Amino acid sequence: MTPAVDQILKDIRKKNYAPVYLLHGEEPYFVDLIAEEIEKSVVPEHEKGFNQFVVFGKDTQVGAVINMARRYPFMADRQLVLVKEAQQLGGLGEKANQALLEEYSKTPLSSTVLVLCHSGAFDERKALAKSIGQKGVLLNSKKLYENKVPDWIGEYCRNQNAKISLKAIQMLFDYIGNDLKRLSGEIDKIMINLKAGEEISADTVERLVGISKEYNVFELQKALTLRDVVKANRIADYFSRNPKDNPLPPMLIILYQFFTKVLMVQASRDQSEKGLSALLGVHTFFIKDYLQTARAYPLWKVAGIIKSIRRADALSKGIDSPTLNEGAILKQLVYEILH
């Protein structure tokens, strides 16, 4: 959780509501999280029919939103007006309508909580954003830096009272990346299938997230790390025969990130686990994998491997050789890495 999001959620749970919220940015997870908390908290369940209005931008005009916001709650202390996909709100792109919203945000009704959930970034230099920032809450929900995602996974699990191993955290991150919405969904799915007190392990992730135990990118990476030619080629052959279940682009991202970190290890003067952990942004538990690979491949070879992965990415996009399929590209890449 980011400090800004954490503070907003704390205020909502204490029922310290702002009169206007503009939630925008490239990370939809935090926008949805805050919106769900507001929707759950502001209006009691038995009052929602009269005092809660949840609309979608594409079905609504700016004027209608302002009219809803200016009405008084029916036999209650407050009402909620929540606009989802506000970037599609009719007339929002017009200066006159933005001026109307700006005018409302300067003198908002104290009994209304108006929430605008804007997918993508909203220009905070605009007068509307500045006005909301002065009177209410303006949040730019940014994507987490990749080195922060493993910590977020651990925190998410702790908040759900679930234990998770470091290897499971790294596996989820490597397999899914920084898509927080998908990560939270996969973790929730795992937890439903756990026994009371059971830890989320790497085996659990393999079993429930749909990663083949023997044939997955992590086993391929391990085989390449150990320079196990037979196993690496067996996995590459399996992937080439099952392309729908094993698309090449995600594999290339994982391999690229791994060997880029190996190159950073080789170039670092500080070879201590603590120093390398800080440099790579990974737990010390995983440093041995990078050190092992750094010893197995000389620096010039790792640089060549990264170049080969980039070329494989270009080939997968039809550049230079539009006739090669993903299976053939992967087999060629594995050969270039190992030889």
C-alpha cells in the first residue's frame, strides 16, 4: 500500500469523508479499492436505495452528476454519488462542463460525498483538479515500481491473515508482474483453497495459479542457470507443442529481467548478499540464484544472452523473420543461451 492510499482508507474507515474525490491514474487497483471502501462505508445498507447513486460515465452527463450531488439526502445524514469510468462522462472534455464541476467542488454540499473514478491519468494542472485537491481528495494512483511489488504481495497476504513463503512471493511476481488486480485475484483464489493456518507455498502457487510443475518458465530459467542442456531443450520442446498455454512474450520478459539482474551482479563491486539485495531490489533469499548464474556465464556471454532475448522479442513481433513461429524462436533462443 502507498502512504497516500493508506491514509485515505484510514480516514474513510474513521468516517472522515471528503466532500469530493477525484481518483485517477494508471493503477486501477487502488482506485477500485478506495471506491469499494467508500461504497461500503458512506451510506448504511438500509438507506442505499434512496441515498446512493452509482453511475457509469458513458451513461451520464456532467450536468446530471452535479444535480445529483446538489440534492439533499432523504431522511439521512449524507448521500453518495459515485461515478465509475468518469473519463467517459458526457461533456467532461468541454471547458464549460469542467468549470461547472470546478464551481461545485469549491462549495460542495457537506451532506454529499461525490467520487469521480477516472481510468488513466487526469491532468492535475487543470483548474478542476486543483480545486478538488483544495477542498477534497485528489489521488494519482501510480503503478508500483517493480522492486516494490514483492513487498506489496507480502503485505496483502498479511492483511488477509495469510502466511506466504518468499519463494511463492517471487513466483507470483515473476509470473504475473505488477498487475495488482490480477495478483490480488490470484491470491484470493489461493486462499479459498487453503486449509486453516496453511502457508501459501511455491507448490500451492504452481497448483492453483495454473503453472505446470515440471514445464514452466521458472523451471526453464533454472535449467538455463544450471546449463542443463537436456532439461532446457525438453521444456522448450513442450512449450513449442503447447503454444496457447505457454505464450512466448511473458517468458521473454521474465528471462530478460533475470539475465539483466545477473549482468548487474557481475558489474557490481559489492558482491555481498546484502549489497546485491539492495541493488537488485530482491530478497537476499534469491541472491544465490543470480550469483550461481553469474558464475556459470561470463559477463560477455550474459550481454550476448540479453541481446538474443531482444532479438527473440523482435522475431516474435514479425520483425526480420515473419515466418518463424514462437516455438521455433524459443528453441533458437535456448540454443543461443546454452552455446
